[in-house]
Amino acid sequence: MASPELASATATDQANPVDVLRRVFGYDSFRGTQQEIIGHVVSGGDALVLMPTGGGKSLCYQIPALVRPGVGVVVSPLIALMQDQVDALEELGVRAGFLNSTQDHAQRRSTEQAFLAGELDVLYLAPERLKLDTTLDLLDRGEVSVFAIDEAHCVAQWGHDFRPDYLELSVLHRRYPDVPRIALTATATPATREEIAERLQLTEARHFVADFDRPNIQYRIAPKNDPRKQLLKLLQDEHPGDAGIVYRLSRAEVERTAEFLSSNGINALPYHAGLDKPTRAEHQSRFLREDGVVMVATIAFGMGIDKPDVRFVAHLDLPKSIEGYYQETGRAGRDGLPSTAWMAYGLQDVMQQRKMIDNSDGDEAHRRMLGRHLDSMLALCETVECRRSRLLAYFGQDAAQPCGNCDTCLTPPESWDGTVAAQKLLSTIVRLKRERNQKFGAGQIIDILRGKNTTKVEQFQHAELSVFGVGSDLGDNEWRGVIRQLLAQGLLAVEGDYGTLVLTDVSGEVLRREDPRQVWLRTEPKRTPQAKAKAKDTKRAPQEMPDEAEPVFQKLRAWRMETAREEGKAPFIIFHDATLRQIAAVQPTTLDELAAISGVGEGKLNRYGQAVLAALAAPEEE
């Protein structure tokens, strides 16, 4: 619990959100739609908020919780992170607590008593606790200022992280009709947004859709060619010593990739559901509390991770949807500083995802939905246009101009008329089926096209086919690119457990003799974009710290790490890197000057102000 001195910082400003923002959180002004959202909720209105990761969603319910009478109740699926969330609020002087299954009876009882006595400002609950009559009875006996439903996309049946417990949250509307509710998520298409509103009985709520753009993130997708080595080069060349997340599809690949990085001098840890709970907790704690840790994980890791200085997110397997990709890449650069979203992508990814959809549980409608998600993801990978523009368009937002900070802007790819190549490939599949009643995967079809006399070609006498050798003008990798892009365009499909290639309903449009459908294909760039390229949108790009301030910044980081270890907290809970950079640039000499720095609220000034000034005044080490 926060000390009485710190807690009083919130109590005296309970009529003015702007004063609470400045004194408690240390910011001079709201960002984007924050002020409008907060004002709406403070006045008793319900809200559905879409705001990108790092956009400041938490303030949209934390400030109403401090301004309105009672306790703000936050429903969050992130049990493993609740302690860190409470620690972060208590650093600000906010009285916070949580109730979940990790506590013993005495801990739960103490938190419940604090809630009933009005000694909390914010209470975190896991969604499954709201199915318990004892929890609802507790809320009945206390005073609730606002209900916040975080990670609200979990309620969407076709979302990327469906949680059945969230379906029960409509009880809040029925049982507490006079308490405003705010549901928040970082990713939702218009259709998903409507589903969230319907399932949570927020159909009358006001919708707030923030700007989805994260101009500090550089989006890059590279052709897959030994992806672990490609990843290692990215980390060594562009992100030495940086914290980051690497996503893999399977547990086995998580383990292999973490071991590979570790053997090459990278401080990498694995995280997946197959590890025992203590190991997962230890690895998560190290990622949050140490600098420069790289977490290699399945998508089970990352939701709700508030670590602001994640400098890169890398995907070595194709995500299933743009929603998932955007949510995962959004964990980079929450502090607004330059960060990288990098993916290695190849033909096998497409075939694997198609196969997973064919073998997935659920009815035909479910598989069609998964197919549409994948098609949108493939379109993003194969686009020759600005990737950021394509990404924003998926969420219904128009980009005024190309961003200048993605690979297709930095090194614009060329496109070529691949109609003849597509006809050759599709004709090969037709002839195998018609003349031999055979179906094969990509490797054998490429060997036929290139006229290779392999053992398998000889076994099946494929050299006798009229199409044998008609594709010798392209190399193996080029044909793989053709197949990958035809799959992405729906002109080719994958069938069965062995990944055989078959035609689709629209393949005939390319094969017809007269006026065939033209097929344009992307030529992969020969060079990679320069690292750390700056966004064109300079008005929102982060301010660079002067070079001469770098030693001061590193001194402050060392002080922060030592303090975090002493207090058993994640360093970013004390101060974000962005705040330390401002302090290093300004080098304040008084508490008043320090208080003017963004991110230094009254609670942190009281707790750490003198120590920061002492660290600044300390002589440089020889």
C-alpha cells in the first residue's frame, strides 16, 4: 500500500483530471483522445476504447478511478503481472491492490478489507473471480467508481486471444447499471469492435478510436533464408545489448532459437507453456527487471507487458492474423523511441498456415474466417506499397502518405509481370493431374519446371512431360517466390498433410488462352534498409538526446538498476528510459527543475528526487 503521504497526493485533486495527470503521473498534457475519454467516463458515460499499445490506455481508467468517488475496479487477464502493475501505481502514490488465485487467504482478506474501508484507489481482478458470488458480494458492499475491462479483445470469438471468462462480464452492466464501464483494447477491426460491444453489453457506449500509427516502429519483412542467422545478424548489427522479443510458432523452435542465440553471446531466455510455472515466472521477471534480455517465446508471452524499452520484436514464423501481428509488434517501443518490428517470411510459412487452417477445429465458417485473417496477413507481407499504410488501412485508418519508415519505403521493391511464369507453374500442376493423376509439393514442381534430372523425376518419368524444363529461366528461390505469391493471391492452394499444390476456382483466369488474367509479382529488394532510419513524421518522432548527454544517461541507468535491485522492482517502474533521457539532457540541479521533467510526478519526486540529483552530481568514474 502507498504511504499516507503519497496517497494524499491523489485525494486533494479529485475534481480536476489535469491536476491529477500532472501531480500523480508527471505529465503536463494529455495525448490524443485521452482527455475526451477521461472526461466522458468521469461524467458517468460508458466507453469502448481502441488505442495502440503504448498509446496511454491505462490513464483512461486510472484517472477516472482517482477523480470519481470510490475504487476503480480493473478486470485484467494478466494474473502474473498484477503485482508489477500494483507496484507501478504505488510508485506514483496511488493506493492499489489485487485479488487473484496467487494469494493466500490472509492476503485476500487484507485486500478485501482495504477495499471496504475505502483505502484503495484501484483494485485489479482476474475475470474468473467475477464468476464467484463472494466477489460480487464484496463489490456490492463497497463503492466502485468505474469498471475497466482491459484487453477487451479477449471477448471476441474470432479475435486473436479469446478467453471464455470474458463472456461473463456482461454481469457488470446488469448488476451495477450506474457505474460507468470502459473497455479497452489495442487491436480490433470494426467488426470485432461491434462484437466486443455486443458481448459486453456496451452497445450504447461511446466508441473512441485513436490513431493506430506508431511512427517510431520501423516495419520490415525479409525473405526467409536461415532465419536464426538472419535474426542474429539483426541483433548484432542493430540491437546489441537491447531488450527484445522473438516470437516462434512452436515450443521446440522457442527452445532451439533461445539456445542458438545464447551460444552466440545473446542474453536470451525461452518462454512457452511447456515450461513449469516457476521457470516461466523467473524468466518473465528477468525480462522485466534486467536490462538487455531477449525473450524467445510463443505468443503466450507478452500481453500486458508494460516494459517500455523493448527495442525490437522479431517474428521467425508468420503470424496468423494482422490483429495478432499488430498486437505483438506493438510491444516494441512503448516509450516512443525508435524500435524495429522485423519478420522473416517464406514459402513454408504460407503452406504451414494453410495446412493448420484445413486441420483446425470448428466449422466451415470458422475456417473461412481463419482463411480471411491469413489472406490479409499475406497481403501485408507481399505488398509493394507502404507497409504502414496497408497496416493502418486494415484497421480502417487512412494514411495521408507513405511513411518513409518501413522497408518498402526505404528500399522500394520492384514488381514484374509474372503472368507467363504463373501459367507455366499452373500448367505443370494441371498436366500432372490430367496425364499422371498425380499431385506434388513445391519442390518436385520446381524440379520439373527447371528441368532437373533428379531421382524422383526419373522415378515418375516426369522428364517426358511437355512442361519439363520450361522454367529454366528462373532459379529455385525465384520459383519459390512465385509459388508463395500465387498462394497469397489465391491463385494456388495447399492440400493434404504433404502440402501438395492444387488449383483454385480462379486459377483458370490465368490459364485461359484469350485475355488471361495478368499476374504481377514482387521482386525482393537486393539490399536491406538502413538501420534506425528516421520516420518522416518528425512532429511525432521522439526527440534525440544530445551525444554529450549519453554518459549522464548511462550513469542514471546504473543508478536506476541499483535502486531497482534494492527495492525488488523492475527498473522501468522507477523511471522510463525516455524520462532518464530528458533528465540527462536537461541535467536539473534542483527539485523544482526535476519536477518539470515529463514523467516525474509528485510521488516519484518525493521518493527519488534527491537520489537523482545526487547521481547527477556524482563525479564521472575513471
